[in-house]
Amino acid sequence: MSEFTDKSKQSMQADSMAKENAVPKPVHESISKDENEAVQIESSPDVVEPENTSGSHTENPSLDCTTDKSLCQIKSDISSLSSTVQNIEDSSAKAAKEMYELHKLYHNEFANRLKSMQDELEEYRERDKGRVFDGILGDVAKLYTGYESVLDEIEDTRIKKRMGYMFMDIAQILEASGAAKWKSKPGDKRNAKYCQVVERVPTDNPELHDTIAKSRSTGFYVENRPLVKEFVDLYLFNEKSADKSAESQGGA
């Protein structure tokens, strides 16, 4: 037992001495070995990946119409629809251009004419509208002019005053309806449109020829249309009267 123990101790001492006497390798040798391995790896040829010839990443080729009739019909319908849409767009553009030309032609050629015709029609309408009442206004005006002279013959002041108010009311009715009076003064030039001659008074003064000698009534008119003409006496120049007047003046 003691012998086995001694042998164990001896072996353990020998191992420790061997470890102490062992010489370590230099560091540069280990580094050079690693570098050589790296150089061998870098100098080795690149690994080329095999090309993908299966076409798994490429686009699918278009299907042939012979293999799928429904797809061919859809393509035909789409093409026909595109052509129809294009035709509609062309027709719309053509129609819009024609409408623009018609609009321009209307404004350049017919707008002014239409406006002129419309204005003329409105003018005629207004005239006809006013002439509808000319008959009634004429009758009222005749009532005024027919009895106007009677007012001077009334002796009773109270009746004369009442009659005067009545003629004033009639005149206001006529004026409110658009009628106006026409009353000439002695010496005024005669207006043949609004005056009607009752008597002609001879005169030797040529300057009084065709002038008013006396107004017998009042006339009424609407715009430029006479309702009732004024009755007047008119001066008329007479050469014989002038000669007689000259002879009488010479004899005196």
C-alpha cells in the first residue's frame, strides 16, 4: 500500500516538471497560420449560383385565344367598347363645335334683328292698348266740348258754379286717362291736325293769313292722336279786301 502511494506521488511530480519545462510556441506562428487559411479562402473561386431557368420569377405569358375562347371574347368586347367610346367622344366634340358656331351666328346675325322686332312689336302693342280707350275718351271729350258754350249762357250764378265744377271733373277724368287739352289763341297759327275751321274771316293784313281769329271750343288729344278737334274761325287774306281798304284810306 505504501509502495502504490509512493509511485503515484512520483508520477504527479514528473508531470508537473514536464509542464514547467514545456516551451510555448511563438505568437507569430499562430497568426501566420490563421492568415494563410484566410488567404486560401479568399483565393478560392466564387461560388456561382445556378441561373433560374424555370421562369418562376418571370411574368406569365399571355394566354392564347385558341386555348381560352371566353378570354378572346372579353378582349373583343373591350376593343369594341373602346372604339364605341372613342366614336362618342368624337361625335360630342363635333356637336359642341357646331353648337358654338350656331350660337355665334345667332348673336351676330339674328340677335339684333330679333331685339328690333321685339321693340317694334311692343311699340305697336302699347299703341293698340291705348287706342282701345280712344272711343270712350272721345265721347267724354265731346260731352265737354258740346256743352262748354252753355256755361256762358247760364245767368243763375249758383247753377253756373255747379256746372263749372262738373266741367272741371270731366277735364280731370280726361287728363288722368292721358288726354290733353288743345286751345288756340287769336293770332296763333292754325294746326290742321287739331283744329277744324268753322268760318273764314277775310282780312286785308297778309300777316294774319291762316291764323286763328276765334276759338269756339276746346280740343282734346292723346299723344299725337286727336280725340276731338277744336272748332275755330280762321283769317283769310283777300286781295280785293286789301284794295278796298286802300281805296277807302286814300279817299279819306
